[in-house]
Amino acid sequence: MDFPSELIRFLTSATRIAVLTGAGVSQESGLRTFRDAQIGFWAQYKPEDLASPEAFARDPKLVWDWYAWRREAVKGVRPNAGHYALVEMESKTPEFTLITQNVDGLHRFAGSKNVLELHGNIQRVRCADCGTFTEIWGDDSESVPTCTVCGGLLRPDVVWFGESLPRGELESAVLAARSCQVFFSIGTSGLVQPAAALAHAARNNGSVIVEVNAEPTPLTPKVDFALHGKSGEILPKLVKAMWG
Ligand code: BV8
Ligand code: ZN
């Protein structure tokens, strides 16, 4: 794949790069994206109908079991070439911020340092009432495990629809989008707010916007460079074209 020489020139001279990733960057590791139809038992549910406080209040066991199933899926996969290309890009860029919507932890697992997890992390579990984090919990198949401190129900430490994003991470992400010279939007359909607004904040700041995605998205008409294909294939080639 040849890249426009103008894009390579921008990237090699940039000292401040911000990247937003979505579930698409983990697809080649074998994780289904959020919007992909669920499989097996879970095919009967839409993710948006499970990833919410209302769903958890209505049927905590069903929601807990969905996350337990996804936690196991994450344990079984490894970062792909796209994750590692972003580690390399970070090592070559003075100011690099990796903002992710993903909850799988694969960017840190691959070695990325400055990672902002806007939607939390599925490997972390906390009490729905007192917020105490825990690494261990009973695994009886009848009920949702409870907090040893207050007896409240345990839940995954992810941001559900209708819940606010972690303030610190969101503020840092907005700062990075507003101050970067190049903003990448990678493997995301750009449908979920407020994460999707970051690309527009970067654009208003005059950043060069680069989209790397398997298919066009609502952002595509507004980007400077649209690289359509698999991030695990495009990103390593892009890093090679930038730094040999
Ligand atoms: C909030 C954690 C309010 C949980 C997730 C109407 C209009 C606008 C906004 C709203 C609205 N109604 C409601 C809202 C707000 C809502 C929202 O945005 N809804 C959307 C659906 C319209 N947002 C919220 O509720 C947020 N909170 O707004 O709070 C508030 C304010 C003040 C006070 C109190 C409350 C919270 C949003 C966070 C939700 N949690 N995840 C979990 O994972 O279980 S979001 C979830 O969706 C994932 O994090 C994922 O990243 C994200 C997007 O899902 P996907 O589509 O799977 O992934 P992605 O978008 O990344 O798409 C995959 C892309 O990759 C595709 O384009 C595909 O082509 C591409 N691809 C696939 N393979 C590859 C590839 N690309 C490259 N290479 C490949 N190999
Ligand atoms: Zn508790």
C-alpha cells in the first residue's frame, strides 16, 4: 500500500500525535467488535441492551454472566500487529496520547504507555454500591458475587450507556485532541459519544485527521486522509513508511 507523500511528510514532522481507537483495532486479535452480532447464547441480545445500569438493575445475573463470558474471551487473545505498530509510533513521537474506547486492555498489554481508557476496563471489577475494587470473587453460578466490604453487588469497571466517562481521562483526551498536530481515528464507527466528538475537536484545532478503518464512517467525509482496510495491516506499513 502506497501512502500519499504529503501524509508521510506530516507524520514524520509531527511531534504531537493523538490516536482514538475503537473495537476495530482488536478485531484481528479475535475479539468481536461491539456492533458485530453477538454469538451463541448472546445472539439474542443487543449489546446496548446489556451494557447499561437499567439492564443490570433488571437482571444483574444476566449482565454479570455476559461480562464473565467477555472477560474469558479477552483472556484468550493477544495484541495484534496494529497494537504493536501504535507502540512503535509512541516510541518515535515526543508527545503521543492513545485514547481508547476499548475495555480489553490490549493496548497496555502490547506496551503502549500513555493510554486513556475512556470506557474503563473489563478486567477490573468493583462494587456497584461502595466502589471497592476486588480481584477475587465467589463463582457460584446462581447469583452475582457480592462485595466483602458492604455486601453490594459486584459489577465490571466499565462505563455503561447513560453513565458518565471518567473525568480525568476525558479531560486529558480533550486536551490531547485540541493540541495535537495529527489525530488518528482507528477501528471505530464513530457512533458513541462523547468519544466520537474528539475527532471534531481536533479538526477544529486544525489538526490533520487520518482515519484507518475497515469501512467508511460518518467521520470519513471530514478527514484529510482516509485509509480503508484492516488496521493490523495498514498501521505496520504506515510506521515502516514513516520511520523505515
Ligand atoms: C454518556 C463499555 C451521559 C461497555 C461502551 C443520542 C445521540 C448521541 C448520543 C447519545 C444518544 N443517546 C444516548 C447517547 C449517549 C450514548 C451514546 O453515544 N449512544 C450511542 C449508541 C448513540 N453515550 C453514553 O451513554 C456515554 N455516556 O453520554 O453519559 C451523561 C452525561 C452526564 C451525566 C451522566 C450521564 C457512555 C458511552 C460508553 C458506552 N460503553 N463500552 C462495554 O464494552 O460493555 S461503548 C462500546 O461501543 C465500546 O466501547 C466500543 O468501543 C464502542 C463502539 O462499538 P463498536 O461499533 O463495536 O466499535 P466501534 O464503534 O469501535 O466500531 C468498530 C469499527 O471497526 C467499525 O467501523 C468496523 O468497520 C471497524 N473494523 C472492524 N474490524 C476492523 C475495523 N477497522 C480496522 N481494522 C479491522 N480489522
Ligand atoms: Zn461494597
